[in-house]
Amino acid sequence: MAYRVTTLKMTSGERLPILRDGNGLPMFKPTVYALTELRARNLASNTLNQALRSIMVLHLFLSERGIALEYRMAEGKLLSLAELEALTRLSRLPLEQAVHLSDTVSLTARPKVVSLEAVRMRSQQHSPPEISSDVAGTRMRAIRDYVVWLARVHLSQHGLEQATERGLRDASESLVKAINARIPQKSRGNLTGAPEGLSEEVVAELLRLIDPHLDDNPWRFEHARYRNELIILWLLFLGPRRGEVLGVRVGDINFQKGTVTIHRRADDPEDPRADQPQTKTNPREIPVMPQLLLLTQAYVLNHRRKLPEARKHEFLFVASRTGMPMSISAANKLFSVLRARCPSLPDSVRAHVLRYTWNERFSQEMDKQKMAPEEEKRIRCYLMGWSNTSKMAAIYLRRHIRRRAKEVSLEMQNKLFFERNTK
């Protein structure tokens, strides 16, 4: 069955994600859960979306096996250990692959417990990589909490037989223990946990390819060329998140002072996008170099203003055809098109990787200025919008120290080796 998560924009501006079934209708239990358990805790719409996408994986699993949890709970049961093991495997796959597997597997295949694994074995040579352990853990915790809630709702009904009630309570406790035991440990990534940015060679090639005047520029339309160049320059030079860039309004830029203010505007009623780009970090004012300001001003005056719909709102970056605020999916497509049409670029060229690249360049600059570590941490936290207690600044600092230690160690080894061979 084809499930999907969509987002409703309320008149107040609030965004409410909804899990829909194959007929496009909102699913009752997941909707009640999202409203009473998640939304009631003032969780961000992105958090609700992520939880519902996890619950969607559960329903894909249940549909594939023909499992009706309502009937199971009426018998004081939930999922067997074998079913939980199979659900765990499914939860580690990218959502698109999980959907594909659920569509591929026959509902009547036997033994049902291993049907998904059988399909995975048949497509082993072409199977995509699993999602990170952190994402898989988040997904499994969301599934666990939802099933426990379902059991709690069922237990609240009057007239349950004691044996059924006792069995369901035991099944709920067993499910929590079983899922907790299968939640992967948080990945350590590289030794410091800091993600890798782009090399200087890749950055140089990227800047060459996005030149709007280049004959083999990856984008055909003039507006898209200038807009996409500016987006990439903003991401690379200023280090903001993708959602922060998409949320910038022309009025947020002070062309006289040479600054841009990153605001937090959650559930903004003036933003027509149902899937509103979010600012997860603290609001802040960032300095912008004169050359980047001139490029921004030129985009606004020479390209953005040509689109009639763009004159009806303040958002800086707009869709090439409609002039409406640029969507998250359009920003993602920007990078997918760039990678597809520019084979000289690695697959790692994505919006968030440009933020990592900024942080690496910042570390190098602070090293040149011999900035004290604590001062470097404070400056980085402000520019990135992190709190002063954030661990991210320390992670980037440790990785830069590790890189410098490697360079110094190799220099010493080369020097000693040279001295040894000259005696």
C-alpha cells in the first residue's frame, strides 16, 4: 500500500504533517497520536514529520505481512521477536527502498518472516547503503513509542478480560526491551565526529561550473543560473543551513551595513510553502562581503524582479517559473542536477557539505590568526547560530587539531628520513 506524509498549512501558519493511506485519506490512529502526543509537546513540525515517516515504515511492514495490530492487541499480543527482527532490518533501509521492498514482496509469500530478507538477498548486488545508525535509532524509537501508545490506548478500554490486559502489558514491556536492544549505538563517524568538507580542488571546480556565463553551465534558464550561483556562494561563504538561506527575505539584508540577519520564523503565516524551511539555530546577524552583496543586489534587481509573483512577497530566492518562494525540494534538485550534469564533481557536493566546508576554512583562518581555542569556539558558535554550550564547535576544533598534528608528524618524519639518508 502506498503511504505518504503530507503537510497541511493552518490559517495560523502552523504546519501539521499528516500520514495518508493509499487512498490519500489521513490515517486515524497516527493522526491522533501526532496531535495528542507530539504536537501537544510543542515539537517542531519537522520532528512530527520525521516521527510520522517512521510510523509509515511500521505500516509498510504490517501491510506487507497482513498484520492487524488491533486484532493482535485484542488477544493480548503485539509483535513476535522474529517480526521485530525483520522490522529492525527494514528500519535500517532508506525510506524509498523500504517502500520498494514492501511493493515487491508478495503478501502471500511464505515464510512471511523472511520474505523481505529474501528480496534483499536477490537484489544484494544493487542494494543501496543503509541509513546511518543515528537515523535508524531515531526511527526505531519513534516506532517503539507509537506501538506502546497504541497498546496504552487499547488498555484504557473498559471491559477487557484480565488475561488479555495482563498479556498486552507484558507484550508491551517485552516490545520495549526488544526494540531498545536492537537500537544501534550512535555512530562515531571519523575519530572526532566532525563531518568532512570539500577539498580546495573541488571548491575551485564548483565555483568554475556555477559561473552563469559558462557555456556548459548545468542550468538552462538565465534566472536559475544566477539564482543557483548565489545560493551556492551564500552557503559556501557564509556557512548557513539550507533552510536558513531559503527563509531569508530581501528586507533581512542591510546593504548599507553589509549584513544579513538570520531569523527564526517557525510557522510563519506569510510563508506560502506548506513544507516551510526551518531555522534550527539561533537568530544572528552575519557580515557579508561587498562583492557578495553586489551579486545579491544584482540578482534582486536584474533577475528576481522580472518574475511578477516575486514582487508579491519578500523571500529572496524564488522559483524560476512561478516566482514563488523556492521550496526545499527545489533546493535539493539544484544539487542533484549539479551532480548529474557535472561528472567532475563528487557525489558529496550537497548543501550541508558546504556548511562543513565553511567550518574547515574557518578553522584554518583561526589557525593563521593564532586565535585562542575558547575565543575561536565563541566566534564559531555565534556565526553558526549554536549555543555557547554546543559541542559542535569543540568537535570541529578537535578535528582541525588532529589534521594539524598529522601534518606536523609527517613533516617531522620526512625531516628525520632526509637526515638519515644524507649522513
